[in-house]
Amino acid sequence: MQYFEEEKVRRLLRIDDLIEAMRRVLAEFSAGKWKQPLRGVLAQHGGFFGVMPASGDSMGIKMVTFYPSNAGTELPTHMAVIALFDPKTGEPLALMDGRYITEMRTAAVSAVATDALAGRDAKVLTLLGAGVQAAAHFEVLPHVRRFEEIRVWNHHPEKADRFAAQHGIKAMELEAAVRDADIIVTATSAREPVLKGEWLKPGAHVNAVGASRPDWRELDDAAMRNVVIVDSYEGARNESGDVILSGAMPFAELGEILNGSKRVEPGATTIFKSLGMAVEDVAAAKLVYDAALRIGDGLISGR
């Protein structure tokens, strides 16, 4: 069994392939083709340790840590390892670093949601947050829409300024950044709402990827009164403070939109609440493993 360090995962994981893999696995998940229990989470020293197994045409488990206090240190806030198995025989196939997979599959799922729910003429993207997920979404979302303007806001203005200078975009105040934006990504460490529904233009689309605990929020009640799409009904009911505390009733899983079993009316203002799922991690890990098999990248020689 081979171990894939992050450098190798980065080399093998292609964004366009990852987007298509997420599109496929989300549709399969909502069609009942995968088994995935609710994420198990243990609190430890101010952080969280999660265990995320899934089985379908691939099988594996992600073990992930989330330590918010690592922000500003040399350690990432999210770290992970993914173990991949043969679902037919149970044979262990590979163990790989899961930090980069977690980062990029989250943005790829947002790209799938954006492609399915946002207007085809979307031109203005706003990033709320200036960390790892903001950077991943900055890189991935242009694969599904052509943006004429990209904005960024952060609770710490100096971080937004640095992010804007690095990527050649605009740092703006919060409300101004959201007003008239076509697509908004909330990727913050907020525990109270930062995005107000009254700021959203009709037909806007929001990818809400922060606030991953049942008592944390990024979006206010007004925002959550729009058409809410989730990755998993069960996950949203148990893990999403935005859903739980607002009393919102999700209209659909994203996979139901993708497989055609539910349809959002054109022009609707949409909220995609993304919590992340094991099926996404396992499918992404299998994508990396298959890419290594195709090119013989160390799987036989042990390099």
C-alpha cells in the first residue's frame, strides 16, 4: 500500500477532472448509490477530530482534524488523511494526505453548485474570507463561469488587502462587496452571521462553506429564506447552524438537482450550504489513485 504525500496529490489532481467527479458522485449520492453514515466528531483541546467513511463504487475513510486556533500559525486549521480500499475485496489500496483534497474538493463542489444554480451570465464574484478556501474558490470557480470582477472582504482588512494584491482583485467593505454580486462565497471563521439577506440581489447565488458546527452561522435568517440547497439532508439537519438555527427547510440536495429529480425555477436566489461529505473525499482520492495507476507514478516501484 502506497502513501501519497501532498506534493504527489497536488501533481495528480486535475481541477476539471475533480469538478466532473464531484458532479457525478453528488448525483449518485442523492440517488442512493453510496452508503455514508453521519460524520463522527470528537472535541479535543479546542479542536475537532472527525471520522468520515463512505462506500459506493469506491470505498474509504477520511480522518480529519479542525483546529481553529491554528490560524496564524505554521499549521493549517484543517489536516487530514484518507485511506482508500477496494470495495469488492476490502484490500487497502492507498493512504494519502487529505489536506489538499479537502481544500480542492470543497471548491469543486461549489463549482458544481454554481454551474447548476447560478445564472449563465454571472460576472461578479465576491469572496467573504481571505484564507485557504477563498484562494481555492478563486482558482476553481472560473472553470465554470467567466468573471469580469472579483471582490474580497475579510474581518481583518489587512488580510483582504494582501489577498487582493496577491490576486489582482478588489478588497471592499462587507456590504458593498455583496451588493449586486452575482455569486458570493462565504468562507469565514464566523460564528455569528456576516451575510445579510437584504444585501443579495435577486437571482444571486451563495456558496456557504464556513460555519460547519450546529451552533455556528455565516448567514442571517433573511438569507436563509431563499431557496436552500444542501449537500446532504441528514448532514444539514445535524451539523449546519445556518440551517438549524434559522429553521430553514432545505428545498433539495444538490445531487437531486443534478440528477433531475428536483428543479429550481430560473432566476431564484439560491443558497448552497456545503458541509462536505465523505463521498466527495473518497471519490477525489480514487481520482488521484487512478491517475497514478495510469502513469505508473510510484505505485509499483515504491518511489
